[in-house]
Amino acid sequence: MNLQLNAHSKVGNTQTDGFRQDVLEGLTANPKKLSSKYFYDKTGDRIFQEIMAMPEYYLTQCELDIFKNKTADLARLITSEKEPFDLIELGAGDAMKSTFLLRYLVEKGIKFTYMPIDISGNILSVLHEKLNKELPDLDIVSLEGEYFEMLHKAASLSDRRKVILFLGSNIGNMDIGEAENFCADLNSNLVSGDRILIGFDLKKNPHTILNAYNDPNGITARFNLNLLTRINRELHADFDLEQFRHYQTYDPITGACKSYLVSLKDQKVLIEDHSISFKENELIDMEISQKFSAEKIEELRTKSGFETVGEIRDSKKWFVDAVWQVSNK
């Protein structure tokens, strides 16, 4: 079974309407803010591949270490039961890391269906083609859309036990309060016995963290600025990218690593028929990449109502993949 489902096919302008609304609300707020989920158009997908390949961007290599070298341990934590299950990856991207787990499960003859969820139809198409070639025996159902909408879709397609993958420290793209709400919502959308595997980037030397998001070649800056290019293209805006500059911060106390774009002068930007004013040095809040202590991870698990199954750290002890289970409801 190899399917690709587009959640937006019935209403052609749904994505554009939502994008427009979020952009206008964000840029008329104080402080100004854009949602990082919109980074991933075709160009953004490509630039993010460059980011993951940067030597400074340690996150990819740390979690890849786990999935490549501790695959059997991962499989043991998510397949304690023998019955078939659905393996659902939130924000699957190119599934570079999870492919090691998929291959192991297929080779072991474990019955499961892989359900990658991503907001980017482009990256899902690329992933679908790649997996069809590399793992022709893999059952795959691709779901394009928002996480919880597609979790509902997955539940309607199958009543099997669910295992959710949320990798790459994507949980860090939320502040602590948002992460608590997200995990609680995730729990409420699952049933007893379902499991989640969440990747957490751990606090470490502040220089190591800052260098990962403020690389000398400016790849992360291009990634952030590309969202303005996307707004120009899809919403007929007139951002001058030369008048905005990437700025990165990291607070080692709170663990918040934040990306901004800084307006270099007083200026007005037209988005369709809306005029947005920027003051010189005014910021657009682009993204947070939260780093976690072991204590904060445990607090997050407790507040969201999961039970601990186990955890696996990379060889440097910089990253952890934690497996939690929904308790009896």
C-alpha cells in the first residue's frame, strides 16, 4: 500500500488563505512574529538540507548517531508488543534518520505502516519516491497537512496501535508553555498503549549551540530570509531582503535559542493591499530552538500525562530520544 493524501486538495486556496492570515496577524502584532512552520517551501526545504549538512549543526549528527548505531534499542522501545502498528512521523522531511529504523523494522519482518506527516507536499513527494526505491516492501501512507489534523486522518485509516516519531528536536521550536500544551494535546489524541518518541536537544556549551544557528557561511540567515522571499512570491509583497539582517541569540539559563530578522531602516512593506510599517532596528521573531535539561524533560513528561518507557542518548550525551507511553485512560 503506497498512498499520498493531500489534506488540502478539496479547497484549492486553503493553504494560501491560512498563510496570508498568519503572516498579517504576525506582522501587525507587537512584537512582530512569523511562524517557523512556513520556512519549508521548495527553496526552504533545500536550504534546510544544507543546514543539516553543516559541521556546526551538531543536532543532525547526534540524532543520526542514535538512529544509525542504536537502531535495535530504538526498535525494542517502540515494539514491545507483537501486533502490527502505525509508525507516524511528525514533520518527516526527508526521513534521513528514521530510514535507518524503517529499514531495520522491514528487515526484521515487523508488520507496520509508515505514515509520514509534513506540511510540505514537495518534501513528501521526494520522500515517497526515495522510500519506494530504497524500501520497496515498506507500507507507506503519506499525509500532507497540520500535525493534529493528520493524526485524526491516521486514526480514521487504521485502528492499530500508534507510535509517534517527533525527531530533530522539533519540540524545541516551541517555547516551554507551547511544548507543554503540545504534549498534552498529543496525549489526548492518542489511546492507552500508544507511544511517542521525542528528540530533545540538551543544554551544553553555549558556544556550541550558538555556532549551530549562526554559521559563518550565512546558511541559517538565508533560511530565515527565504521566508520573506516566499511572502513576496505568494502574497505579492515587496520585502527588500537587503534591508533585513539575521540576528541570533542564546540564553544558557532558560535554554532559549532565538532567531530574529532586524529591519535596517524605517520602511514600509506592502503585502497585497496591506501596508506594514517597520522602524529601524525593529525585530521580527522568526524561530525558537529550545534546549532542555533532564529535569525539564521529566517535568514536561509528567505535566502531559505520559509514562516513561526509556531513553537513548547519543555518544556525546548531547541529545536524547525519549520514549513515552500513554497511560491507561
